[in-house]
Amino acid sequence: MDLYEAIKDRRSVRKFKPEPVSKEVLKKVMEMALWAPSGMNLQNWFFLVMTGERKETLVNIISKSYDYIAPALKEVFADKPGVAEFTRKFFKRLGGAPVIVFAYYMATKERPETSIQSVAAAIQNLLLAAHSEGLGACWMTGPIHVADQINELLEIEDKTLAAVIPLGYPDQFPPAPKRKSKRVVYEGFEDK
Ligand SMILES: Cc1cc2nc3c(=O)[nH]c(=O)nc-3n(C[C@H](O)[C@H](O)[C@H](O)COP(=O)(O)O)c2cc1C
């Protein structure tokens, strides 16, 4: 898949087929995540790629995070009430995703922004690689609201949850949301 095409065609997928994803494919996708740039090349990220029984317990915990994001969601999408309802349903089962990736970063002596940006770069690589493998995914920070409960279950104490990414074969192909204009300014070029 052409890189420009992959970047433009990737969508946030929130409904998945129950079909499992092989570990072989997941390993290819995760390898691409690990090729991301990182501040001071510390590669201070950590990914837990989960399927199986424990995933259901985590989905139950994550579903509770919808209550925290609902007020902001309803405000942003005041003109589209369907969005909040769709999102509520999505959070309930994470769209039936057969795999969930938990993306963490480890604190360093640098500012946390550096670590967050490093793990974010890895997540974007992951999303693009997943897309190129025919998989769908959704980058989610909503579940951070219940990070303490997630970490307790996963027995993770020394890392910070950056995002949760449900992953699987897509059962929906959402249209591309419009890009906002005037977000880039060029200066000093001869042509206008
Ligand atoms: C940092 C970040 C956090 C996000 N958190 C959520 C989330 O908690 N729940 C969700 O449904 N989508 C989440 N998204 C997905 C965005 O809603 C989505 O990227 C946006 O609507 C644009 O759609 P697209 O990804 O298909 O281009 C998040 C995306 C990013 C980059």
C-alpha cells in the first residue's frame, strides 16, 4: 500500500468482525510501531497486545470510562446527537474487537510531553501498519479515565497508560471526516 494512500484512507474503526487476528499479523503491526522515532531514542514505550478471556474483564472496566467523556462529547457534537449514542455503544463492547492494545510510556528525566509524543508516534505507526494489513483500529484516550482500574488488573505500577487501541477486521468503513482548513501557514516561499 502506498504511504500517502495509507495515511489518507486510514479511519477510526469502531465496529469489528469477530474473526480473530493471527499473532503473526499482530507481530508485523507491532514491529512497525517500534520503528517510530522517540525522544533521545529512549524507546520508552510498552505495548500489551491482548486477546482471550481477560480482555472481556478489561472491556467491562473500559466501558465505564464513557461516563467521563460523555459531557464533552455531547457538547462538541451538540448538533449530532447520534454521535454520543454511537460512542456509548462502542465503549460498551469496544465494537466487539478481538484484540486490544494497551499503549504505555515509562517516565524519564525529560518532560512527560516527550514520552507522550514518542508513544503517540508509535501508535500512529501501529494504526497505519494495521490499516495496510486490512485491519481496523481506534486510538482511544477515553479509557485513561479508568487507568487505575486497568493498571490494577494488569498489575502495572511503573508505567503510564497513553491509549487503548481496539483492533480487528473492520465491520464498518466510515467516511473520511473533513480536514479543517487554515491549519498550516507557509512563510518565506516565493510562490503564493
Ligand atoms: C489522541 C486521540 C484520542 C482519541 N480518543 C478517542 C476515544 O477515546 N474514543 C473514540 O471513539 N475515538 C477516539 N479517537 C479517534 C478520533 O475520534 C478520530 O481520530 C477522529 O474522529 C478522526 O477520524 P479518523 O481517525 O477516522 O480520521 C482519538 C484519536 C486521537 C488521535
